[in-house]
Amino acid sequence: MSVEIVTSYATALCLFIGSIFILVGAIGLLKFNDPMTRLHAPTKVGTIGIGMLLLASILHSYSLGDSSMHELLIMAFLFVTAPISANFIAKVSIHRRACETPPVPPRDDTWSTLSTPEEDKIIPDMPDTKPNKA
Amino acid sequence: MTRAFYWLLPHPFLTLLLAVVWILLQNEFSAGMAVFGLILGVIIPWGTSIWWPDTPKGFRVGKMASYIVMVMWDIIVANIQVAWIVLTVPNAKLKPAWIVVPLELVQPEAITVLAGTITLTPGTVSADLSDEGHSLLVHVLHTDDPEAERELIKTRYEARLKEIFS
């Protein structure tokens, strides 16, 4: 077998594995039924699924003769940005009480998403609790 | 001498990283591109250092490299485990849990890397930091033993990061 055949088989294998993981991620996104568990699906797709597709792309461009390293950069930027968006979605669902309320942290007062400045703590049904501004 | 060095290069590793990213963006290596990358790597950290005053001083590159390799391996293993959970565990039997990880790390960079690692390894998502930064809130997709998950995060990732950012 020549090198070309081996690399094209390897490319196909990488594409296959990557597609399977992306499919599983999509199934997880559909199957789970609350925002926090759903959040776990995209982190899978973002890591191994995309990683395998990019590996396939590297192998393919290598077999065509002009090896490309852009995929490594795509990978690096994805790994840096994916946790931040996941963190934002988690914060939103904590803030909107869309999930179970998290336990209180042991050493500090509260989680930073839930901490409200004193002057903003207004309970709508009870106008008496409004802080008086001097 | 060191003051002059840190004035010119407030973040030496960032300089190196920017140069490498520039060369990778060009997709071909030439001396001119390397020099231009280094110039960018000096100018960008120097221009933005006002907004980023604390340089992490003790950063160990070798340990960071082995940490990255370990995390890659963990991502692959955990991906297969979570794919199995998604396909086989029905919703009613799923046991998601919040776990609270008390932090011993203090540097913001180290906490960021830890939170990123936790999110990238499938099955756990770091959700929030406590208001004074002493504990990290982590959501686990499916676990029978939240204590064990917390111990794993503390021994496997946090202990290593403490050595890297010492």
C-alpha cells in the first residue's frame, strides 16, 4: 500500500470518529431536559468531534502535498473560547433559577452570580423593604 | 537589568506565544516572518500591559507542557465515558450534581486554567466562582460519588497547577 492510500484511509477514519462524537453531542442536546445537563453536550462536540475533523483536514492537506498548520490554531482558539461560553450559559441558568440552586460556598458568602449589592435588593411585592435614600 | 527586561517584555511567554501564532498563521516559515512575529510579540504585550499589571512570575513551561498532554488524554477518555452515558443512561436515572471545590490557587491565571480544564473534560462544567474567589462551583453530568469527583479535581489538576504557577 502506498502512503496516499494509508493517509486517505486515516482521513476517512478521523472523519468517521469525529462525526460520531458530534452526533452523540447532538443526541445529548436533544435528550436531556434541563439547561445544565444540556450544557454538557456542546463541550463534547467542541473537543473531540472538532478535533478529529481538524486532524482529518491536516492529514488530507499533508497527502495533497501542502501541509497546513492552521488547524492547530483553530484547535487552540476553540479550546480557549469554548469554556468561556459554557461558563456564561451556566451563569445565566443559575441567575434565572433555571436549575437547582447550587449549595452555599464554604468560605465565602455566596456565588458571584448570585451576589447582589445591598441597594439593589428590592422585593417587588413588599414596597416597605425598599432602602430609603437619604 | 531585570527591571528593564520586564519593562520591555512584561509577559515574556506571551511574546513567544504571539510570535508562534503569527508564524502558524502565515503557514510557512521564513526569517522575515519570524522577526515580524517577534516585533508584534513585543508591541502587543507592551501596549496592553497597563490593563494587566500582575505578571505571573514563576511559570514552569516544562510542567505546563506535560499538563497539556495529560489533559488531552483525559479529554479523550472522558469523551468516551460521557458518550456512553448519553447513549445508555435514561433521563430518569441521571444523577447530576453540583460540587463545590475549595480552591488553594490564588493567581487569577491559574484559576482560569483550572476552570477551563474542568469545562473541557466532558462530564464536568465549571459554572461559577464564589464572590471572593475561594471556591469553584462545578456541575457534574452523572455521578454516584460527588466527593470522589472533588478529590479527583483537587489531586489531579489543582495540585499540578499549584506546581506550575508557584
